[in-house]
Amino acid sequence: MLRCGEEVVSEESEEESNGVNLMEFSDEILLHILSYVPCTDLVLNVRRTCRKLATLCLDKSLTHTVLLQKDYKVNKDKVKQLMRDIGKEIYQLNMAGCYWLPSSTIDHVTRCKNLVKLNLSGCHVTSLRLSKMLSTLQHLRSLAIDVNPGFDASQLSSECKATLSRVLELKQTLYTPSYGVVPCCTSLEKLLLYFEILDRSREGFMLSGQLMVGESNVPHYQNLRIFYARLAPGYVNQEVVRLYLAVLSDRTPENLHAFLISAPGSFAETGATKNLLDSMARNVRLDALQLPKAWINGSGLLQHLKFNNPFYFSFSRCTLSGGHLIQRVINGGKDLKSLTSLNLSGCVHCLAPESLFRKAEDDIDSSILESLVVSCCNLRHLNLSAAHHHSSESIGNHLCQLLSRLKHLLSLALPVCSITDVAASVEKPPTTPNVVPQTFGRKVRIGIQTYPRNLGDQANQKIESSVFWALMGSLRFLETLEIIGSSFSSAMPRNEPAIRNSLPPCVRAQSVGDSEVAAISQLTYLQSLTLAQLPNILTGSGLINIGLQCQHLQTLSLANLGMMGKVVYMPALMDMLKHCKCLRDLRLEQPYFCAGAQFFQALSHCSSLQRLCIVSRSGTLQSDAVMSFMANCLEVIMCHMFMGESLTVCKNLQQSIVRSFQAERPALNVVIFPLLHEDLTEVIRDVPMRHLDEITLFKSRVAEEPPNLWW
């Protein structure tokens, strides 16, 4: 963009030879072009190139909303200058995840007197700084902050509390047991709570979920419309969220239309939560619902809850049967055209009429899926992962054939065993070395087969007649796709040691490999792709097709493809990476992965790459190759590698990267550590939440939250 602006001052003959002068475009077109440029560049650089751009760069359409959340090059001085120049023109400011900025940076936000929305999630903010800042923001209506150890609500001034009393939307991430600023927000309509409290302190002491003295002010929920709580693993998070829910159980807000609680593992129902749910069943009509599995399993709750125009349902990991899903939720297809997002991840019986005598591996009832597709024809986000959804041999009733009717899908998550052709899955397994070993064992020596480099060669392998090929062809506007093995579990831990063994893939998944991956290349607008536990990957040839055809791909996550003892798809992956010019995030999880010179040389072609994460049991790396890669790829700000190298090798490489590149890249975050080291969980807790949640930890992200939950 700067080069375009500089052409204004070039010689007239040069303009004529180019044929087009950017400044001859209308203001409307130029404003549209400038909207793709980061605000810091517009204000601090582009507007200095000529008078016309100086005026346009300060247009209200460009300064009204300032997004710094992924502007990894921004630093304290740039933020200070930005606030000085356009602070009064900013109405919405998003600094989420700017973990690298010192806490003093927040002081400059006070210049934005007209702020209506402010997102400081992931930023370092003390109680006193928060108080000083909010005291000046009288128009604020939407706020997102973190509550860290040491937060003291008594330090908030009366002016700060007056501002908080007018806040309608609050997103609060808790790293310590606290109500935070919730009791001060007496007008709340939307409350989002993220519980990231660890059960143990750094010193090893057990933490209590009881709130500290002075923290027991009662939250005000009378105007609440949306309540959302997401819990990280741990009993303390469960204890604290119960305190937030206690007030709701006394009096359910009349205008509540979205109630969502995402809790991993077991989160038992109590008398208070049962009273809350009973009150909701009597008094409110919901548009969005997500509950812990223990609150739904074995209860008749869904039969009594009333829905208005639902747009989001999540029954993740519930034992809800397909019969109950149709009868109690879909209600015979009535009023479900409004549903745009549905999460049935880990809901193993959701496509079967009943679950009492059914095995998880039994065939699905296609009539239930057909009812779901017909009733929810406007679905944009659908998650069916972490379950065995096996289609029967009935013609026209394959899961892929039924899903192809959902023409509005933008994101889709499926188990590997659900996409295989029934005929192919019942064929006798090959007796060649292509059979996937079910345990890690010793490395297997095989010859690397030649792989086709274009779609024409793949067509000779009868893939165009497969049901999955047809599904990919019908979902041309799909942006996010996840194909994950139903028994896959990542070796990367959250709050526990690394997983040393993995379960074998489903028998139905044994035939899924290169041809199915090649079918994905039909998704021209694909932006995010996750492939995990595809056992029949022999060469990875389909990856090359994706690299060539999916030019909008920004996020790629590959895990446990092919044989576990050898990375058979490495040549194809390196060939693919040479074409991924828009790739920003790459996550690789594979035992025995060799991060050597050839790999990093291929990765250097990804000129837009910002974040790299490699997880590999017994994996190796070449320090010189990593350093050369970091020097060549100037946009990379995150390098996480959890391998089989020694602690000394890892520490030395991490220190070298930080010492060499931290000054030029203020947001640089480097973690290189042995995967099976006993202190891995302590290292993980220091990773910025943005990286940990978005790339380092493996999980299915399709329909994880309601769409547009936060701006």
C-alpha cells in the first residue's frame, strides 16, 4: 500500500507506462482499499505519502473502529502516537491478546473519550490502572478484561464504578477466584465468563474456589439476556462458577434468551442448578443453549425447556439419542429454520433412535440425519466429530450424501470413519505394508511411493465417484473443515502430563487416505483445515492438490497421518507448503517428525506465516535450520516446538531465537521444550492464552461457541 502511495510523487512518464494512477480512483474505492490496511499503518505511515491520502486515512469509516488484536508489529510508542492522533475519533478499540504491550500502554486509552466498546482481554491491567482508565470513559457500554491474581475491587474509584454501572456487555477472563467487576455492572445484558483458574499455585499450594472477603457483592442479573461461561479443566473453576450461578437460581432474568455453559469432564448438577433450570423451563424462552453433559443426561430437561427462534445448540459429549434430539429439540421440524450453528461433538448416539442397547460403532439411522438436515436447512456451522457415525449400505442414505443438502454450510467437523464409502470399508485390508500399525512400536522402513501432482492423476484413482468427493463438490463455499479420527487424542496436555500412547483408529477409517484428502482441494474458499488420524495416508499426494487449489488457506493443522513410525507424507507436505502464500498458522503433530533443513526451507515459502507449532514424540530438530527459518520468515511471532530433544538443546535454541529476534518482533513468543518432560505443564501455563487456545492445544473449533458471540 505504501508503494502505491509513493507512486503519486513519481515521474509522469512512469505513471503513463504503468497505465493506472491509484489517485485517480474515486474516494469510495480508495476508502475500501484502505480498509484492509492496519490502522497503525494508515495513521502513522500511509497518510504521510500525499495530501489526498492524508485526508482519506482520517476518514471516520477508518478511525471509528481500531483493531490491534493481531497487529503483532504494534508497540507502546505506536499505540501512544495513535491515541494522540485519532484518540477522540475512536469509538471501538480492540486490543485483545496484546500480551507483549507493557501495562503502562493502557494509560493512553484515556485519550479515547468517546469509546463505546473496549476489548483488553489478554492485556496486563492492574486494578488501579483499570480504575483510572474507566473513570474517563463515560460512554463505555462494552468491556472485556482479565482478572489476575492481586485484583482488588476496593481500589476502583466511584467514577470508575459509575462507568461500570452503564456497561451493558462484559467479557471477563478469570485467573483467580473473584467476582471481578461483575457486581459493579448493574445494567448487564450480556455476560461472558472464561474461567482459567489453576487448581495449584506456582508454589504447589492447592487453591480454594471460595471468594475472598470483600468479594461477596451480589451480581446484578435482572437485565441479563445472554449468559455464557467456559470452564478450563479443574475443580476450582467449577466451584467459582457455581457462585456466579447462585444468584441466577434465586431469580431468573425474564429477558434471558441465551444460556450457555461449556464445561469439560464431569460437572455435577446440584440442587441450586436444578432450581435454576426448573425456573428457566417455567419462565423463559431460549434462542441458544449449551449445558454440561451431566445436566442433560438422564433428565427430562429438554422436554420442558421452551425455545423461541433458536440459532445455536450445543449438546457436546451428551448421551442424547437421535430419538430425543428429534422429539424434544427439533420438535418435528418446527421453528428450526433459524438454527445456524449446531454442535454434536462427542454425542455418540445422536444419530441413532435410542442409546440403551446400542454400541457406539453401530450404523446410524439415516432417517434421523435426514430429519435434521430438512429441519435445519439453514445451518452454517455443524460439528459431528468425536463419534462413530457409520453409514449403512442403503443407497442414497450415506451421511455425506445427506449433508450435501446443507448448501449454506461455512464450517463442518466430521469423524474420519463417517466419510468412507461403505463398500470400500468392508473390503479386505491390503496385506502390503500399507496396513497401519495400531501401536507406536519401532520405526517402519518403507519405500516412498511416487505421488501424483495434479487432480488429473488423482481422478484415475476412482475418487470422483466417492460420496466424500461429491460432498466436497457440493459445499463450494465451505471455509472451515475438520476431519478428525473418532479415537484421536492429542499428545499435547492442558493441565496434565503429555499423553504417551494413543488409541488405534476406527476400523471403518482404515481406508481413508490420500484420495479423500485430494477431494478437499475442491473447496476453493477454504481458510482453515484440520486433518487428524487418517491412517491410510501413503504419500500425502492430496496435500499438494490442496496447496495448489485452496489459495485462501490460512490455518493448517495436521496430526497423526499415515503410519505412526514414519512421516511418510513429508515430501508431499514440503511440496504443498511452497504454494501456501496465505498460510498464517501451521500446527503439526506427528511422532518421529524431523524438523530439519529441507522442511524449514520449504516452510520459508509461506511468506505470510505468523505462528508455528510442532508436537512430536521422539521428534528431532536442527537448530541451525530453525534459526535460518526465523531469519527468513519475518512475520513469524510464535514458535512452539515440543519434541524429543534434550532440555539443554531446547533451552539453548529458545534463548538464541529470543536473543536474535525479540527486539525486532515485540510480540515474539517462543517455547521449545521436551514433550515428555515432567515440567511441561508449568511451561504451558506461561503461554499467552491467545496462542494456547487458538493453535497450541488441539481441539475441534467448529461451532465451539455461538457465532458472533463477541465482536
